[in-house]
Amino acid sequence: MTTKYTDLGLVNTRGMFEKAVDGGFAVPAYNFNNMEQIQAIITACLESQSPVILQVSSGARKYANETLLRYMGQGAIEMMRNLAKEKGLGEIPIALHLDHGDTYELCVACIESGFSSVMIDGSHYPYEDNIALTKKVVDYAHQHGVTVEGELGILAGVEDDVCAEEHTYTQPEEVEDFVQRTGVDSLAISIGTSHGAYKFKPGQNPEIRLDILKEIEKRIPGFPIVLHGSSSVPQDAVDTINNNGGKLEAAIGISEEQLRLAAKSAVCKINIDSDGRLIMTGKIREIFNQKPEEFDPRKYLGPAREALKELYIHKNKEVLGSAGHAAEIINS
């Protein structure tokens, strides 16, 4: 049975991106796998009045079960509405997005289960094959009012089922042709961000290629651009993990200052996953180290959830610039 995303109270990303491009901010796209993560995301975005894209990777879909994820997406809407009433805050727009969908069949399955947005990642295929696959997904998704993200270029790094050893930067001369021939609603590009926590080696000066971004903006002005692999890998979280029995050597990410510059441009969606994993893991390890007798999941998952909420509030306010923009999207 097909479930329409509007019946769940979700929105697609079209209105979000229009306001983000005009307003010089990026909509946060936070990945989740369990209840505590989705609670932290919704609470953080509600309290900062930020729109949000809830992201589900193919790995998360396998882990949590597709039916459960749909109910979690629907539950996120109900939780948001109840919290908004309790706190006297306005409601926020929420999209449910498939991250790095790799097949047409997977995208269709997600659309039919209530996702409001999907990504089809054909970046590892030859250019013409990427276009053909992306257009096929777009043609189906648009029949259901679902927005589609495509990708040009390949990000290095490892995260869930996505793995690449080297960057392949997006070629600016290809973007206009790709967008026109596929009909995608947004485009993920490769300009130096990277998947996972081990983005760079010690001694490197990690910088994203803002020059490539500017050239892409010239060729497709005003078109929504997406950055994947945009975790900053907070060193205090890495230190907390290592000081409490972990072993994360040389975990380095993208600076928040560079991400803020990108968010002021046509980059209207920024994906963040590893930072949340680090924050939660650090808090849980710290509690286990300080209280080795603890076995109640609420006593360590609760504080981890609170730490994650504070991280996302910081991201919305100081990095993405999305805080305070929920109402203008809802009212548009």
C-alpha cells in the first residue's frame, strides 16, 4: 500500500530550498537511526525554529526496518506538534529524505512508504548512465510530488554503504547539462568535503573548493546545491572518546567557518552525520567510564540525547544559519 508523504504531515524540500537560497542559509540534513537521535533532532530544530531534513541512509533502513522508519517519521511530526504546544513555539517544516539511494527500486520503495524526498546517487556510473538513472527516478518521483537530489562528482571517505578512496571533483562544465537533462530539484557536488570522521590526515590544511562552488553557481544561478560529508569532527568529542577508552586517531573534519561561507551561497542543504555519532559516543563512553556499574539505557542514552540536541542547536544557529527561518517556509 502506498503512503503519501503529505498524509504523514511531511513536506518536500522545494519550498525549503527556495527560502534557503534567497536567505543565505542552509537547511540541516541530519541522519538518524534510532529514537534518541530523532528526538534530539526534532527538539533542537523546534527550539531553534529551524526547518529540518530527516535523513535515512540505506544502512539505516536495513538497521531500523523500513516500516519502523516510516512510523518514526510520522512520530517526529506528532512529537514536534506536541512540543510546539507545550513550549509555545511555532511548528517547523520537516522533510523525510533517502540519503544515497543507489537504485531506482530503492527510491520507489521509499517514495511509496511516505518519503518526501529521495537522493539517487549515480555518481559512480559513467556520466550518461548517471543521467539516465537520475532522470528515471525524477520522472517517477515527480508524479508523486516528491523532490529528487542527484549527484555529480565523488566524495572520498567511508560512511555506511558509501565508500570511495579519492575525491573526484565536480566538473562545473557538466552541471548545466546534467540539471537540464535530468530535471533534478537539487544537486550534490564534490568540492572537498568527505564522508566519515577521518576526512583528512594530520598536518593537512583541509579546505573546501569554494572556487569550484562559485563557478557552478555562475552556470546554474539560484539552483539548490547540496554538500555531503560536512561534519566538522569536534575535537572535544574526539578527546572525550579517547580519554574514556576509545581509539580515534587523526579524526579531522571540515571547519565550521568554511561551512558557514558555503551556506551563505547557493548551498541550501548541508548533511551532517558523523558529528552526531561522535557526540553521542563520547557522552556514553564518559558515563560508562565514570559509572561502570550503570546498566539502565535511560541513564546513558538520555544524556547522550541531550548532548546531541545541544550540538544541533549550535549547528543551526552558528554554522548553517537556519535558526529562525521555519515560519517563513511554513507561511510561504
